[in-house]
Amino acid sequence: MFNQIKSKEKKISVIGLGYVGLPIALEFAKNVPVIGFDIKPERVEMMKNKIDPSQELSSEDFEGADIEFTDNPQDLKKADFHIVAVPTPINEHNQPDLTPLLSACKTVGQNIKKGDYVVFESTVYPGCTEEDCIPVLEKESGLKFPDDFKVGYSPERINPGDKEHTLTTIVKVVSGCDAEALDNIAKVYEMVVEAGVHRASSIKVAEAAKIIENTQRDVNIALMNELSIIFSRMNINTYEVLEAAGTKWNFLRFYPGLVGGHCIGVDPYYLVYKARELGYHPQIINSGRFVNDSMGGYIAKQLVKRIIGLQKDIRTAKVLVMGVTFKENVSDIRNSKVVDVINELKSYYIDVDVVDPYAKPEEVKHEYGIDMTDVKDNYDAIVVAVNHKEYLDLNEEYFKQIMNGKGILVDVKGIYRNKINKDNFYYWSL
Ligand SMILES: NC(=O)c1ccc[n+]([C@@H]2O[C@H](COP(=O)([O-])OP(=O)(O)OC[C@H]3O[C@@H](n4cnc5c(N)ncnc54)[C@H](O)[C@@H]3O)[C@@H](O)[C@H]2O)c1
């Protein structure tokens, strides 16, 4: 397979051209012909015009790429090595929603032929590729696994908004259904991943590796969030404590914050689901999820207490929330926990203005029913919820100008703690 791809006798296809799929498709397309397939015609149209709908790549990134963008599943027949990178969200009960993944398996299954390879990149629980995906591929294709087609799994580690850790610069874990498949899959990825590949011993190991990377982060951030709740009661600043503790060589660098988005706050639920199916009820992972999911409400309640403490009428209080995306310097608002802060404040009848230099107002309205606005003045409190680069250099004067006298500054990520005179505000951070 690898030699034929390299010599351009065989083609690669990428199914699902989002944050993960598009960069992969374009990187391969710099070397070999690629079919880029997505179910959303409007996204395909944008990509044909060298526009990344996820706003991560520029039109230059499309230059020189030998790629055919399509929303016609039949075009997948022209390819032989298929990479699946569709979303793997959770439902309202925090359980895996495999609908997009199984639907992609159906599409791929209907269009593969004997000898083809299918490699999954979507984040899943260990066992999902073999137990859930392969049966659909077999059923739809009428082919028999592993004699007629091969399967692999290679998790994605890219980090939206991060220009340093990219597909080519991060070591990529690869796995295959047998030794020959692993070798071919590893060599195909080695064509584009300059940092090299790690050959995992099985598909399940590769699936598990990905899911624990994000679970580890989630649990560690939850610990920092819990510490922050404790330190707030002690009137000490968590970031100052972490700065001091961080001088020890083996102290791990994690910080408190709102854990949103579609990876860290979602993936642990995939592992929890599988563990439960096997009769084990995870305690630490679930506790971490609980703590992180409650931080939005916690931040809002801390602010409400402080507004009441200033003897202000909570129903006429005006609060500005700066930043609504799930993390800094991206436009992605999916599963943003800032929305929990906003909704909790609104539940106290507080008048909340929301601004963000990246988020698209129409998406925020559509997703959360929140109208974004411009920065006004006379705020009783300002919550800097996301550390966008545009906010890092804001100074004391800026906040003073838009506040109603000595107001409350909620600096969620602690970015101003060494930059402003905290005595001029009722300052609070996680
Ligand atoms: N975004 C990240 O930073 C990141 C990092 C690591 C892993 N992942 C994982 O990668 C996977 C993809 O995530 P993403 O962020 O790229 O998602 P995304 O929402 O940005 O993109 C998914 C794309 O797949 C398309 N799609 C949906 N169903 C489809 C189907 N049945 N057939 C073809 N196309 C379909 C959508 O139209 C969309 O363009 C997920 O499992 C995610 O957990 C994401």
C-alpha cells in the first residue's frame, strides 16, 4: 500500500474536513493526490475557494495541494487509503454519541473495495474501532475483515490555535490490525509527520493512549480548580501558590480554569462509559469532571456574593464578560463554560454584556441565545473569562474607565495579578 501511495498509483481520502481532517488532507496533498470529503456542501464550497471554515489555516496553506474537495461519497471510490476524522461528541447524558462516526463508517463501507485501508483519527474509547466501526464497514461493503480490507487507528494531537504543535511537529501514534497494516500505516504517516511516528502495539492501545492524554489533563486541572476553591476561602491567591510550588523540580504545571471545548471536557466521558460497561465505576475521573463542570457556576456565585457585599442591588447590577470562546485566541465556542458563568449571572437578574474579539456573534446567538455587544461603561463588575492575546495588555486605566467607581475585577486566569494595582479594584481570580 505505502509504495503505491508514494508512487501515486493509489490515493488517500480524508473523511470529515474540520479542525483535524483539513490540515491532514492538505499536508498529504503536498505529497500525493488526496480526495477530501465532507458531508456539508457549504464547507466543501469554502474549501474549494481556499477558505478554511474552521479559521485555523490561511489560503496559502491550500497552495500546491493536489486535492479534490467533494461532498459526493462516490468520489471515495477513487481512493484506497481512507482517513476518518469526524466528530465524536457526547449526548445530553454525557454519553458517547457515535452517530457521526458510524454514519462515516457507512459512507466509507459503501465505497471501499478489496485491499483498501481505513484509518480512524476520531477520539474514541478503547475497543470502539474494532467493536463498533469494523462491523459497519463489513456490513456496508460486503467485504470480510481482515482478509479483504485493513484497519488502523491514529489519534490526533493537534491543539487549535497552537501554531507550534502542528501535525508535522508532533510525534504521531499509529496502530494497525496486523503487522503489515501497521507498517504501511506508519510509513504513510511518516511521509508528512516530520517528528516521526510511535508504533503502538494494537489499535486498542492507541485508542487508550489518546483518551488518557486528555483525561490526565482534565483530572489535573480539576485538582487545581479544587485547590482554588480552598485557597479562595483562605484568602490566598492560587496562582501565587502555584508559582511558589512550581519552583520544585517535579511539581506539575497545571492551572485552574474553565474546561470547555470538544476534547478535554468530553473525552473522559468516553472512558467512563467504557469502564462502566466493563463493571467499573471511575471515581477520580468522574470527580474531576464534576469539579470542572461546576466551575462556571462557582465563578458566577463568587461574583454575586461580592456584588451583594458592596451593598449593590443585584437586579440592577451591570457586568461585562470579556471572552466567550472555549479557550484563548480561537473562534470556537463549542461547549464553552463561559456560558455557564453568563447564565448563572443572568439567573440572578444581572444585566450581562458579552464581548469577544474572536467569537462570531451569529454563532453565539444561534448556539446559546446570547446577544453579543460592544464594550460600554458603568460596569459594576468585569469578568475577564478568556485570556485572549488582545486582553493581555489591558491596563488599570482601561478597566477604571469602564467601571462604575471602584468595581469588581474577576480575573479568571490571573493574567492581571502582577500588572495592576489590585487595591484599586475589588480583585478576585481563581
Ligand atoms: N479539534 C481538535 O483539536 C482535536 C484534537 C484531537 C482530536 N480531535 C478529535 O478529532 C475528531 C474530529 O474533530 P474536529 O475538531 O476536527 O471536528 P470538526 O467538527 O471540526 O470537524 C468535523 C468535520 O466532519 C464533518 N462530518 C461530520 N459527519 C460526517 C460524516 N458522516 N461524513 C463526513 N464528514 C462528516 C463535519 O461537517 C466537519 O466538517 C473528533 O473525534 C475529535 O475529538 C480533535
